[in-house]
Amino acid sequence: MRRIAGSSLPAGLAPSEHAVPDHTRLRLEAAMLLLRQSDTTLTDAAYACGFSDPKYLNRSFQKNLGMSPRQWLQENRPAPTGE
């Protein structure tokens, strides 16, 4: 996944077109990290990262990344390693 310089948001998010407030960007980055690196539910990730409810996390993903958290996870969660 390509990144915007200074951010972990995907390069598809053009900063000039979508000025993401710092607090929203930080919360989205935290949610992305939490979801990618654990089996945390979307609901738990939303509350843990400061979103008022899971719907707000979903709307923020859709607005800023152009996809739902579930779609993002399908593209970004590492494949499970078999032991």
C-alpha cells in the first residue's frame, strides 16, 4: 500500500482535496493499526480510538479512504500464518 508522505493513510487520499483534520487522521491511523494487527472488532476499535460510535468510524473510513473498514481489512490484514 502506498502512503502519503508523513501519513499512514493510503496515497489515494489527496490531501488538497480532502483536508482531514489531524485528530481524525490520528484516530483513523490508530484504528487501522489496531484492526490490522489484532482480531479487534470494528466496534471495539471505534471506541478504543476515540470515535463516538462504530457508525462514525465507518463514515470516516468511507469519506477519507473511499471504502468501508471491512473492505479495507480485506485488502490490508495480513494472511494468517499456519502453525
